[in-house]
Amino acid sequence: MEQLTQWDKALENNPETIGDSLATLNVAKLNKAEKAYYYLLEAAVADKNLKQLKNDSTLLISERYYNSKKDYYALARTQYYLSKYQKEPQKIYELLKTAEINFEKSPKDDYHILGLIYYWLGQIQYRQYNTSEAELYYKKSNQIYSEVKDSLYMIYSLRQLGRIYSNQKSFDLAKKNFAEALNILDNIDDVNSTQITQLYASILINQSLLFQKTGDLDSAFVISKKCISIIEKRNIPIKSSFYFIFPKIRKQSQWQSQLQ
């Protein structure tokens, strides 16, 4: 169990290494507590590496064990990862809310998982156009990430807040959140990271769309050009729709010129 605990502590910075270490264990020889922990870490490693397990059957074993032992923190973590294997929004929402409740019952030693729970609750609300609820959850998650100094997840929540404010035509707030996200991103940028590059591109595209809405087509074009340049230099696959921004901006610019 001590070895699993040490791997858990190192998971945040070395998910691939921890995944390799987990693969060396003989699961059949583990006791119930160790198996529950192993399956939880296995899901955490997969999630950290932007992958998924084949199914949630092993996580269900962890959930039953932690529920029986009233280990609310481990239970909250397990239910968070279980939510990733659900397809129905209502089921995802229910699991995340249950995870939130169980975290509140725990000793609250690590708030990072609560930040993740809030972020994904925000995503559920955002996708269902419940923007006021989504905004609340994103703000909660961003506050936690700020306190635990997790720059990457701060950027995700700031991007989502920027999207909400842009859609609400609260353009100054949208600009502020996108700018803050990019400032943080500049400090952690990694040209070899697909995840960070895709996040970078996503924020720039949203920033470009924001400037289009405000009529600042020159800024929109410059930002879009920067986005495409970064993606092509890093050879990262993106949606083809990103490239349609250029003719769209040019068409708007020509139309605007005709009105002057």
C-alpha cells in the first residue's frame, strides 16, 4: 500500500512513469484495499494521459470498496473518474454531484479533485446552455486551481468563462479572461505537448471570434493567423473549420469597407 501511496503522490508530474510502474504489479496478489487503490490509480493515470480504460468495471470495484469503508475522499475521486465513462448527461451530473457531496464529508486534504468536479459540472451546464450555473462552477473551479497553483486547469476554466462572457456580449470580461488565460499559458507553454497546443489554439480562436463580434477585424485576422502558424509549426492536427476563419474575416472586412 505504501508503494501505491508514493505513486499517487508522484502522479501529477509523472503520469506515464506511474502507468509503467502500475503495469509491473500482479493485481491478483493484492488485497482488497490495494486492489481498490490500484484501480483508482489506473483510472487516474489514464485520465492524466488523455486516455480511457476499456470500461468502468474496475472502478466500480473501487467505488464499492470505498463506500463500504466510508473513505469519502477516495470515493469522491473514484466517482469523478466514473463520470468519464457515462454517456447520459444526467448520469454524469448525478455522479459528479455525489462526488462533490462525498468530498465535503472527507478530511479535505486535497482540493484539486474538487476543482475537477466543479469544472466538469460547469461543462455539463454549459453544454445544456445553463450559462449562469456553468459560470458559477467555472468560477469555483478557477478559485481552487488558483489556490493550489494549478496553471493548466486555471487556463481551462478561464477559457470557458471567456466563452460565456463573449456569448453574453460582456466583451470586456471576455477579453479579460482570454488575456489572463494566454498570459498563464505563456509561462507553461510546451511545444511538444499536443494538449497545451490544442488549448492554445482553442483560446486564440475564441479570442479571434470575440474580436469579430466587436468589429475589430484587423485584430481578429492577426490572432487567427498566429493560431494557424503555431499549429502548423508544431504539426498538430486541428479541425478544418479553423481555416475557414480567414475567408470569413476577409468577407466581413470587405462588407464593412463597402459601408464606409
